[in-house]
Amino acid sequence: MRPVLPDTLRRKSGVPVWVSISWRVLGVVALIALAIAVHWFDRAGLRDNYDGVVSFNDVVYFTMISITTTGYGDIAPVTDRARLFDALIVTPIRIFIVLLFIGTTYNFILKRTWDKWRMARIQRDLHDHIVVAGFGKTGSEAVDELMARGRDPSSIVVIDGDADNIARAEACGCNVLIGDATRDTTLQDVKIARACSLIVAAGRDDTSILIVLTARHLAPDLPISIIVKAEDNELPARAAGATTVINPVSFAGLLLASSCSGSHIADYMMDLASFDGRVQLSERAIDDAEVGQPLSAITTGLGLRIYRGGQPFGFSAPEAQALARGDVVVEIVPKRGLAAA
């Protein structure tokens, strides 16, 4: 993680691009006009080696040549005052104008071209990635857990409207996009149709549900997980197209209630949910060799539930006594390197 640097108070500028460029052009014109005016009033300090007469046109010519280049020598300052003005005023003006032009070119041309090229290159490589909409406390913890489980951060795309959150996600190595995840164009920019999963943790239930709606019509088959704070919003979230709806308040209530029945039940549930636990929940499609066998006979872990045609069946259900092709198994497996569950 890179160190967090102190930031300054700021807000998005409401000045259009053309106004910003116009101000820069006016600044350059004002500096040139200042140099021309001083040279004109002090034209006695200049010498024209061509005809000996320093006209206004000669002053304009000499000023522009002095600011943009080092001069050709046909007109030269001959008095100490004129030379000091060129050395102490014209030279800084020349440097400032060059830097101003370079900065303008970089900000409005080179940087945008570079950002577009870089974005296109990243988009080209985005396949089977995970999109995280919202990098607050919950979203950042989800990304940390994904990376702890071996997920390459370069296969994670974070969308957030806060620049500080985006900076933290970028420091983790994730692909980032500052924007509004409720908009079609934002989700299309992260290639949502090619993603393998979407995690929605926008911080507000209404915003999160709108993100789910937007993503669902762009990617009809995409697995979408959403966190909601209000229990009343669980049903709207599922109606919007969420595959998995998580209510942290309800989950905390389950842990508290379970702790009343036994002091170790809550610990085991936390083990199942966390990568740091001794056991983990795993979901997979069954192998061909397991077709026809009971769920209890699988050797990769402790079978808990099967999903057949989208319907769940527990380990005690008749459907779990003979696995069928296409079944998905949810099982408990020991953490790699640990023998005991």
C-alpha cells in the first residue's frame, strides 16, 4: 500500500473547457502586450542593425522573437536598462508561456489521448473480471477478501464517484473508473457484459438497487451480489435482478442468536465466511464421476446443499441421494494446508 498523502480542500470545477483555454490565451496575450509596451516606451535602448530605425513593427517583431526564440541579432538591446528588462522580465515571460503552452497541450490533448488509449487497452483485456460498484468500507473489505483468496487485483474493476476511494482502490492494484455506476455508459465502459460477477455496495439501498437494474438489462446472466441495509429492501433488490442479497444487520442478528445456543456456533459461522478461517464454503459443479452418487459420498468436502434447476435441496432431501448432471454443490472444505475442519 502506498502512503496516504495529505490532500487539499477542493471541488469539481464548473468552468467549461473552452473558458479555461480562453483564460490561458488571454494570459499569454497580456504578457506579450506588456513586453511590447515596455519595449516601445524604451525603444531608445534598442538598435536596428538593418536600417537604424526602430519602428512599432520592429518592436513587435523583436518582442515576439525574443519571447519565442533567442533572437536573430538584427535588432538588439544596447542599453543596460533594455538588457536588464530582457534578462529579468522577458526571459521569465518566455519560460512561463512555454510552460503554459506545454501544460495546455498536455491537459487537453496529450493526456486525453493517452487516457483514451490506455482505457481501450485495459478494456481489451477485461474478461471474466469482477466489477465492484462502491469502494466504501464494505466494498473495500470485499476487495481485500477477494485478493486474500487469490484473486488477481488486475482482474477487479472498481467504480466509485469519490476520488479518494478511487485512489485507494488504485493503490491496491485494481482497475478503477471514477463515475456513476447507475449509468449505462459507465457499466459499458467496464465491459459489464464480459464480467463474471458484480458486487454492489454503493452505501445507499436505492442507489445500489438502481445499479442492479442497470446492470441486469446490460448483462442478463451476470451473477450480482448486493448489500442492503434495510430488510424491506431485500425483496426490491431481488426483483431488480440481484442474484444474492446480503443484509449485514440480519446476518449480525443470526450470529447473536446463534451465540445464545452455543458459544462456538458463531465462531464456526465466521470461519465459514472468512478466508482466515480454518474452513471455507465452496460452490462447484459436480464431476461426471459423481453423477448418481449421494451428496454424502463426495470426497472434496462436506456436502451441504445441491442446486438443481435453480432450486435448492438440502443434504437430507431425496434429491440429494442421487446427484444429477448439471447439479451445483455447496460444500464445506478445509482451508488449504489445514487437515482439520
